[in-house]
Amino acid sequence: MRVLLVDDEAEVRALLKRVLTRIEGVIVVGEASDGAEALEMTPALAPDLVVLDLNMAGMSGQEALPLLREQLPQAKIAVVSGDEPDEAVEATADLCLKKGGSMKQLAQDLVALVRP
């Protein structure tokens, strides 16, 4: 499973990467610090899963989500944010998770989205 991490906090990306790559078959193929950077990267990376924060400097996850969905119709998109998603985000994302819980459980939920 190829994963793209999109969060403006490098520490959060590093933690997610460390937890996700411990799971067999998971490869983090890219990291982006905002939605625009993610949109530039996705054609070459072709991720199976995009892990997207909502509140970021530059292009927010909320702005990027419909564009990523259009660009990657086959990929799963999981919003992982400290902010509550609105109805449009919930309708567009495949999964919405709250930051702040167990990172191990978060990683398991993300992998289960792609490999039920």
C-alpha cells in the first residue's frame, strides 16, 4: 500500500510515517506540507491512500480534498485532523479521524480502509 502524508507539521508526518511503516506492506511514498504540494506530487506517486490534515498553512486540506478526489478517483482519502470535519468533508473523504488518540490505532484504522 502506497501512502501520501499531507500535514503542515513535520513532527506529525514523521510520527505517522514511523507508525505506518511498521505495518507490513505499507510504504510512505511522499510527504507534503500543504494541499498544493500534495496535488503536485500525486500524479507521479499514485498513492493508494492519502492521509490529509484539514487545517494547514497554504492550501488547506478542505480546499485540496475535492481536487485530490478528482485527481485520484481510485485512492482512499482519510482526513486526520484536530478540527471537526464539516458535511462536505465527510461526504468526500473515505474516513475522518480525530488527532490525539492512539497512533497505533490510527495506523490500524488507516490500513483497514485500504485492506478491509
